Amino acid sequence: MPFFKPGRVGPNYSEFITFEGISVEGGRNYYMNATVAYRQACLNAINYLMPAMDWTFAQAYIFLGAAPIEGRIGGVVDIPNSAVSLSIPLSIFDRNILPGGAGGGRDLTAD
């Protein structure tokens, strides 16, 4: 059985912005498909990051491939939907990207 044990060294993030995705795409429900749900969570993150960071679609897409994001399958019992969340640590940004500065976010450029 394949498994891995993460190391003890590494960044520990405490604040995240999280995006949700469900297994519905283009008005069609893809029965219990976590892959479609994850793609929707990624697209939600990309569509949020583009104006927040003044990025193009390609820049936001590449960012998700390099950033320390965390994806979780959260609801495979909610038939017919599969729900997935994608969390991005806030401390990797040089500015507050939360909507309206909510959640006690800080402007990292002022430090």
C-alpha cells in the first residue's frame, strides 16, 4: 500500500482563503465526480485571483501549480454531488487579498 510521511520541517500556515467546488459543470451534474469538483474549485480560485492580484488566467493557473495549496475532498456522501475545497495560505501574498479586508487580514507591504 503506497503512503508517505510528511517531514517535520516546513512552513506551518495558520490562515487560508478557501474555495469550494462541486461536481456540476455547465449545468450538468457529474455524479460523484471529485475530479470535476476539484476543477471547479480551481476555476473559482483562478477567477478570484485574477482581479485580486491583477493576473491573467494563465498567471493564476500557473500560481496554483506552484503555490502550497491544500485540496480536500469534503463531501462524497452528498449524493449526487461531490464537494472539494482548495485552500491557499494568506501569508504567501504580499497584500491582503481577502474581500473587503475581511477576516483581520493585513497589508504585508506596510511591514
